[in-house]
Amino acid sequence: MAYPHPPRSEKGPTEYEKLKRFLLTHRGHFALGLVRINSPFQRDGVIAALRDDLLQEGLELKKLDYSQRQLPSLYEELRRDSELTRLLSQHAQEIALAIVGLEGSIELPPRPGSQVPLFLATLNLQRDNLAITFPIPITLWLSDYAMDRLAHGAPDFFDFFGALFTFRLAPAEAAISRTEEGLSVPMSIALPRQAHTEELIDLLQDRLNELQRRREQLTTMEKQRLAEVLEQLGEAYLSFRDKGAAVSYFREASRLYNELGDKSKEAEFLTRLAEAYTRSYQWSLAIDSYKQALPIYQEIGARLGEANTIKALGDVHRLLAQYEQARQRYEQALPIYQEIGARLGEANTIKALGDVHRLLAQYEQAQHLYHIALAMSREIKDRYTAAWTLYRIGLTYAAQGQTDLAEQVLEEAIALFEEIKIPRGVEASRNVLSRIAMPVSQVAEPTQGYETGSKSKPEEE
């Protein structure tokens, strides 16, 4: 497999070669390397190539990904890693670390009375402990924005690094490939479609750096542009499922819109931040962000935003199996949707109320609500909502042991999912069909995550 990588230079070693040399030179000794790289795909490709090359030299590059979590302390997290502890006790000369996904941790709020984010404060305080406890080369892989936050918020730790490496996405025709000798000269390949997003990330990061350097002198229009760049970066990283990086950009965009006095955009990005937290299973942070957005929507009279936020709070409570709280939120959102004539929001909220009843095994009430939602979605010609409602009706019939009706409705759902090209819906429906022959007790909740796995149209209204 070929990995995107800057082409070799005739003037000297590439960043890749320098990084490889750094890791080999410091094997068995603590050394901190900082890697500035924006594209998650390129980052993973470079790490994979390094892992292959270093193994030939007897050095294992262990990748630790913390993008799904927010760490108060990197040092304590590494100490709790039992596998790493075992490797250090037996093979310290053969281990190096590549740590990724720290963007969300860098954005942790500070302790009371401090201005420095908690994660960065602990990096400063535990710098020497890290060096004593882990006698191996450690590399932190960060986006431009996260690297700048690290330098500003943890200057003692930042000054500790032994080398800094910067990668920029190569043109689409440049790449590295594997040969028996290792890395070959660049060759022409067709990069995946996400390469276009990667190039966009680098362009946006360059623009962000330019604006950040002049932060104190920016005009109002330039600050608006800065907020838009942060917004675009957050969306780009979210498309790569790099939720930690997305969180940092959405949070900063929300802060900037607050500074600009744009309450509508501030609330919007608090909700986008909450969505990123939800996708990262950080439920309490998601609820906090939604609750920050809600009074802003109410203050500015944005009824649709208010209803969507209340419903989203209900969705989080439902995912946490807090069904009574979910029901209360849905019943609070429903009359707002009805008042403003938002039929799609109304249909989805009725469907969500059906979910609560189904999850409580109150199947008759669930079916009644699902059929109302199905009729509404067909009336407004929203096939996406109709397909997922059919799926839920089939799931409920299956749970009741009404297999013939379940099969009939699920086949109808599959046909509609295929028509509108929703493969995860097809997969979910077929999984339920495959379970139909099982005892009723086993036909339960196979797919909490199918519909919530990516941002979907009904949830956006």
C-alpha cells in the first residue's frame, strides 16, 4: 500500500527520514519529538510506513490514539497502560511511541482559579516525571492549531522537545511506495477521495495561522473570517471521524462568535460541539454544551434552534437509557415544532417518543406513534425518515413475535433504503431479518448506532 508523503528532496533528507533517524537515535532513552501534521489520513499513513521501516531495525512504534477521550494527564494515562508497562519492563530498547488524538484533551477547561487548560497544566508539572518513567522516544502528533495551543499553554513542556517535524500534504501525484529496499522515490498513484479534504485542511490551517498571528489586530470582518475557518476545519476533521480535533475547532469558533456578539452562531457551534461530544460518547459534555446553547436560542427567539436543542438533549438521555428524562424533553420539543410548522422535526420527535416506548417494551404505544410519524414523513415526502420509521415498525413487530408482519415491513424498509442509497439502513434491516427465527427475547435492540453513526438529515432540521 502507498502512503501520501512529501516527495524526497535532492537537497537533503526528508522530514520522514529525519523523524525515522530521531526515533532510532534515541532508542532506549527518553526524547520528545513533536510532529506537526494536519491530515489524519496522512498522519496514519506516515505512522504506518514508519512502523514497517522501524520493525526492520528492531524498533516497534506503538501508536496510542486518544481521540475518543479527554485526558487530564498524559503522564498518568501512560502509567495506567498495563501493556506499555509490560513492554517497558521487558523491551525498553525496542519501543517508541506515536501519540495521536490529543486535540480534545488540549481543550479541557482549566482548574478553578487557573487560566491554563488542565491537560496543558499537568504537562508542565509532570514533564520531568515523564522523562524519568519512560526511557523511550515519544512523539506527539498534532495539528497546527493544537501545536500552537501547546506552545502557548505549556511552554515548559514545549521547550522540552528534542526535535520538531513538519509534514504538509503532497500534491495528488506524489506518494511513497514500498519496495524490498524500503521507501522508493515518489511514484504516481490515485489517492483516495479524502485527499481533496486533506489538501483543504492544509490550506485552511495556513489561513488560520495567518489570521492567528494577527489576532489582536484583526478587524471585525477578519474575525468573522477566522471563525468561518475554524468552522470549516471542525467540519473537515469531523468528516475524518477525528472528533477530538473537531471539538477544539468548534469550541474556539463558539468562543469567537461570543466575542463578536453573534449569538446565533455561538449557539450553533455550541450545538455542533455537543454533536461532536455525542459521537465521542462524552455524554456529560454533550449535555453541558446543549444546555449552554438552549438559553441563547431562547433569548434570541430562535424557536427552531430551541426545539432542535431540546430534542437533542432527549436523544442523549435516550442513548443513556434515561427514558423518563428523554420523554420529558421530547414532549417539551414537540409543541414548539407544531407551533412553528416544522413538520419534519415534529415527525422525528414523534418517532423518538415511539423509541422510548419501544425501549420500555410498551409496543402498542410505540406502534401507534411510529405510524403517525410514518404518515407524516410520507406526507412531506421525506423518504429518509420514512425508511427509518419502517425499520422501527419492523423491529417492534419482531420484538412482539409477529414475524410475518416484521418481514413484510422490513423488506419495504430495505427497498426504500436501497432506493435512497443508505447502506447502513439496509444492513440494519437485514440483521433484524436474520434474527427473526430466533426466540423473541433475542430480537432486541441490534442497532442503537445505525442511525446515529453519522449526522443525518432529520436531526439537522
